[in-house]
Amino acid sequence: MVALNAGATLYAADVVISVGDGVDRARTVLDAGDAVSKLEELASYTQRFG
């Protein structure tokens, strides 16, 4: 479900040429762990303001 949502978002933003391509790209990022890394980076950044 996450990959489908991300894929549709990438398509709507004209980053990919189809929702399917967006889903493939999202799955690649999720499988590589890059999404978790970015989320942890964002959490660390926002903790500075709390």
C-alpha cells in the first residue's frame, strides 16, 4: 500500500511516466532502506526544535 501511494505521488509530480514506474521506484527505495534512513534524519532534525 505504501509503494502504491508513493508511486501515485511520484506520477502526479511528473517524476515518473506511469504509476507502475512509480511503484517500482518506491519499492526499490523501500527495499534499500533509504526511506527509513530519511525518516530517521527528519526525526533527528525536528527533535532539535522540541
